[in-house]
Amino acid sequence: MTTATTPPDISVDVERQPGSRVQLRVEAPASELDAAIATALRRLAGRIRLPGFRPGKAPAAMVERAVGWDAVRQEAVDALLPDLYTRALDQADIHPVDDPDLDLQPVERGRPFAFTATVTVRPDVELGDYRSLRVDVPSTEVTDDQVEAGIEELRRRNSELRDVERFAQAGDVLSCSLVMRRDGEVISGDDENDRDLDIDRERLLPGLADALIGMEAGTQRSFQLTLPDDFGREELRGVAVDVDVSVAAVRERILPPLDDALAELDGHGATLEELRAHYRKRLGEVTADSDREALEAAALEALRNHVAIDLPETMVEREIDRQLADLDARLQSMGMPLDRYMEYTGTSTEKLRGERREPAVQRLRLELALDTLAEAEGIEVDEAAVVREEQRLAEGRKLTAQQRRRIHQAAHIDLARRGAGERLIEIVRGEG
């Protein structure tokens, strides 16, 4: 147990408990309580009407008789307790991850104001010999096939479309309306307006290109498709939908010649070989970025799996709450309430929470590991960068002082984690 006392002279006793729990015993001098009572009486005086006195001008004793001691005490406690709790956390350097369980001692004039607060705090993280971590460093080479595929995509973007009077085949473009429905409800498309649709198996939903081949201008076709497991709307993955297609025109794509004129058309070089060199360089930049992302992902996974952490259940549940709130916000933006999503997918709140439990655990393990690594490596955060990030996050929003403080803290934590991630990359590369 430790005791800390600093102006304005509140006493804070800290007792560590199992399960990353901490109990704070806080005591403030009677003068703080008396000042809070006086302030409470002034506030109450402005809310009541007493004969012969203008609002806020009645003597304190009369105000107290009018409203009663219980009301005065509650008004004082409501203002004093949050302030003392925050000061106690700062004084003891405690960082809770949940709301406190509070136990208030009897409140009486002329006596110290005392309470206990029990909270869950961030757990200890054992980094172990983290500097021995190593992962494979990817180095992807750009192939000739990738360069040629880039050139073919360039030709496709600069192609011309010509109407043909024949059955559609792979590579053609249909001018058509296409509507997907589930149980009669439109989930995609518009049967009033035509759009261009490439018959390309790699670009379209599985099975859609084959269903379009053989159609011709003026024809219609209805069929069923099963949406893939990676479909954009999570609630529709693996779901069978009805598709109605009406073709207005079939057009074939005429590609420009594969010669030096293509380089001039694209504006990157004067010859076909210079154009290929340009796309090889650009692909090299893309693959370098991809390799960097793969290295970062492998490094973070190695660190997350290396550390030892006993996660408090409270932290896991709060992270699951956050993930479900994000899901609800995304669904609301698409006009779908969460309860309808659960109905479509045949799921429940309990199932959703269960599915998100492991991702929540892994996210928390990684965040705590990065926070501890930042401390161990002495990662310093540029305060000017924190302010810029804070301004970016707060842009266009009216915030209270407390909200701005939280954003500032979040920005500082985020930048420290980024710095820890960069240091981790050096470590897994064996650079110190």
C-alpha cells in the first residue's frame, strides 16, 4: 500500500487487488466539503423562490431550511465527488479501464469527505526477450506477366466499344439493366436505367458472367445467384438472390494497337519499351508497399503472440461493446437496423458477442503490447504532432474541454503506438 499527498491536500491510499483491480481510499479535508456545500447552497438559491428575496439572494440558512439538508448534501456530493475522483487518479497515476465502484462515507459538515473507488486498470504486460523476435522479410519481384497485365489494362481503358448484332460472349460489354432481389426486396441495381457491364469472370460475381453469355439485344433473363463469402454486405454473404437482366445492346471492345503509339497515348514514354519500364517501376513501388504491410503485419502478430498478459474480463467486454457499436453505425449508414441484420443472418446478440470475442482479445493484446514496448524503448511523441492529430480528429466538431482532453490523450497514445510499431520493424529485421 502506498500513500500520496499533494496540494490541495487530499490523501490517496492505493491497494492493488487480484485481477488488475485497484482500490483507492480518498480523503479530502473538511474545508473542501464545506466549500462544496456553500457552492451548492448558492446554486440552489438560484433555483427556488423565497418570499421577499430576489432569486439567488436568500440567505443560505433559509435556502437550506426550504430544500432540506439531504438536497444540499446531494448537490454538494454530485459536484465534489467527480472532481476528487479525477484528482485522485492523477495523483496516484492510475489509469482505469472501466467505471469505478464507489462507496461514499457519511457526509457531515466539519468532517473530512471520504470515499473508496474500486476500478479495473490496465494489466501488467510481460514483454520477455522481445528483442530476439524475428520474422521473414518479404521481397516480391515484379514479373513480366504483371507488367504485361498492366499494359493490357491500359489498352482496355483506352478501348472503343462497337455495337454488334450477335450473342454476347466473354469480353463483350452489355448495355443493360440488372437488378438483384432478396425475398422481393431490391438489394442492388435499377431496372429503370441501363448501365455498361463487362462480361469478365474475374470482375463479376461468381456465375454472373456465364449467365450473361449468350444474351442479345432486346432479350431478358432471370436466374439465381449465391453471393460469395466476401460480398461487401456482410449480412448477405452466402445468400441466394434473384437476378433480372434486360439487355439493350451488345458491344465488343476494340483495343488500341500494342505499339509505340500506346506510350504516347498514356503519356509515359515515347516507345512501348519505355511504357513497360514505367509500369515496371510503378508496380515495384506497389509491391514494396505491399511487402512493407506484410512485414508490419507479421511483426505485430509475432509481438502479440510473444507477450504474456492476463486480460481483465471488463476490458474484453468493453472492446466487444465498441465493436458492436461500430457494426451498428455501419449498418445504420446503409439504412439497416441491427435487429433486421440479425434477422437476415439468423444470428443473435449472444452469437454476435461470441464471434467478436477472439478479435477483441487479439486487438487488446496487441494494443497493450505496443504500449508497453513504447515504454520499454523510450518512444517519445512530438507534442506538435499530437496537436496536429488532435485538430484533425476534432475538425468541425464542437467539443467540451473534457472531450478535447480525451481526444488529446487518444492522439498521444496512437502516435506512441505508431512509433512502437516502427521500432518493432527495426527489431524483427535485426537492426538493433
